[in-house]
Amino acid sequence: MENRIERLCIESGVKMTGQRRIIARVLSEATDHPNVEELYRRAIAIDPRISIATVYRTVRLLEEKGILERRDFGEGRARYDPTDRGHHHHLIDVDTGKVIEFEDEEHEAVVKRIAERLGFTLVSQRLELFGRRVKAEAAREDQPRAEPPRAAARRPARPIPLARARRAPPPRGAGER
Amino acid sequence: MENRIERLCIESGVKMTGQRRIIARVLSEATDHPNVEELYRRAIAIDPRISIATVYRTVRLLEEKGILERRDFGEGRARYDPTDRGHHHHLIDVDTGKVIEFEDEEHEAVVKRIAERLGFTLVSQRLELFGRRVKAEAAREDQPRAEPPRAAARRPARPIPLARARRAPPPRGAGER
DNA sequence: TTAAGTGCAAAGCCTTTGCTGGGAC
DNA sequence: GTCCCAGCAAAGGCTTTGCACTTAA
């Protein structure tokens, strides 16, 4: 059993409580990009003595420590992505909501160049691609879908609860390379 | 006096009420990316007999009609961008919150290629760059800033109020080219 | 020991919506 | 004349927070 996240927490000087250890474990075992509610669900499956407020406080703390990155796939809630998985972007399947990670050096070079052309040094960036799987059998695309795509993909770019600004800008997160 | 947006509304078969005309005018005159509250402020300056609920309903309608695009700069609220300004992305100055529009053919080609490499056809995308102005006098960057950057830039990728999914995914908006 | 974390419930913020009266076509 | 729209206020959904108790170091 690993628990990379707990290790990172300790390295960052985060006081490890029982609840945080569980959340760290859940995060370490996750291979997807869970939102708070999902993290909470997985956490209470291990130990019910944990509240969702603690999950919110913990992801926020880990985000501030640079252990987690907050992602916004336009669903109306945040998702979290451990930074130790490395720098990457996401492609969301608009029909299934499935998220695919990728990285691309050429893209990094291009955006860096764009920023410089505009007189800026790139601090960070957000890139999400939305795509549809290429299928052999050309889909009859005009026909209305009986089953609408998953919520994840259905919600478009969505606003965001204001909430008092609290920490630094995107600068820290994804982007540098 | 122009009012491009009102024209677009009529072309799209949107019933023009007094309130919508005012909002259309505000949008036509805007050169920035106002959020709902800002639109509301500008609208009531012209005619106070308008409620913020109407602004919300109107931007949503215009978004569905493809006249507006919803943007999320990670501030906790949505901003709106008339689509007739053409396809573009944004670079946000992390120190001032100022938003700069840009477009780049090379980038478009790169992301299209990325999607294809992953077995997808690109439906849309979201790209935001966060950068810091390049200054002649090399800034002493470790020194803490007396004045923190504007809220706009300070808030990182932020969650998003869930709200029942309502229309199609990002597909429609920015991205295609 | 003692500062920090946790639970619970209430509050906050942006956004949506039910309902009633009003207006566009 | 009808169906859609606007206002208002309440509700909704995610997230934060005040307070009293518990716990890590």
C-alpha cells in the first residue's frame, strides 16, 4: 500500500489527522478526477466518521500546498487532480463525459510563444479539449439522442460561485513547463 | 448607433422586449467581458426597470442562440462574450486581471491534431493563458506584493455551482475553426 | 499543553425558478 | 387574443464558516 499523497502531505508539513489520512489514501488510490462529493463518498466508505466540511477543507489545504490541482470541466463543481501525476491537460468525451489526460510539447511551445508575442511570460494555462470519438460506422448525428450525454459533458462552460478570493491565481498550477 | 446584438437577436427570431433591447445595447457597446452583475449595472443605468433575473434569463437565451458565449476565467462567476467578435482565446494578466483576446492558427492546428491522435474529432476547446507582463526593469519577484493582484486573477480554477444541467456541452461554443 | 482540526448547521454566492401580472406580435 | 416575458422573492447547489469539542505533536 502506497499513499503517495500522505507522503507529500508530511513533506509539506501538513499535520496528519485520521480524516486527512483517509482522504489522502482515497486520493492516492484514485485514477480519475473526483469531485468533493465523490471524495466524501469514498472516504466515508472507509470510515464514516468524517464530514464533507472536512473534505472541503482538506482539498483546499492540499491545493494551497500544491499537492492537488483544482480542475473545472464545466460541470458546476470542482474536480481534483493530484499534481504528482505530472503536468497534463484533458480531453473530455462530450458523449460520455470520460476524461482523457494528455500532454503535448508542441502545444506547450506554441502557447509560450503566443504569450511572449503579446508581451507576457506564461505563468500558467488552462486547456481543455472537448471531442467526439471517431467511429468507423459514421454515426447518424442529426438523430436526437435517446439518452443524453452524461451530465459531465452536458454542462457548458459554467460560471462559478464567487466566494471571497482566497489564494493565489492559476499561476501555480498547470501550465509551466 | 449600432446594436449588432439586437440585430442578431432578430435574425435568430428572439422576441424583442424593452429589457432585451437594453441588454442587447449594453452588450453591443461593451468591449470587455462583463459578468451578469456588471451587465445588470450597465442596464439599469439606462433604464432602472429591469431585474437581474431578466439579465440572467437573457444571457442564457442568447447563449442558447449562439449569440453569446459563456466564459469562465476562474473568478466564481460567468462572463459573457459576443460570438460575433470572432473565435478567440484569452490571456489574463495575473497582476491586473486584464483580459487580452488573441487567436492563433498554429494553436488551432495543434489541438486539432492532438484530438485526432487520441481518436477524437475536436468539438470545442477552452484555452486560457495566465501571464505576467514582461518588464524592462527586472522585477524583484520574491518581495511580497504590497497590493495583491486583482481578484479576477487571484481566484484560481474555481468550481462552479452545479445547477441542473441544461443545454448542450461546450461543443457549440469556441473551438471549431 | 496548546494550537490546530473536526462536525454540524447555518450562511454565502451565483444562478435558477414559481407565480402573477404585463407585453410583443 | 395568446403565448411569452418580466419582477419579485424564494429556492437550489456548491462551498465556506462560526462555534464548541477533540486531537495531533
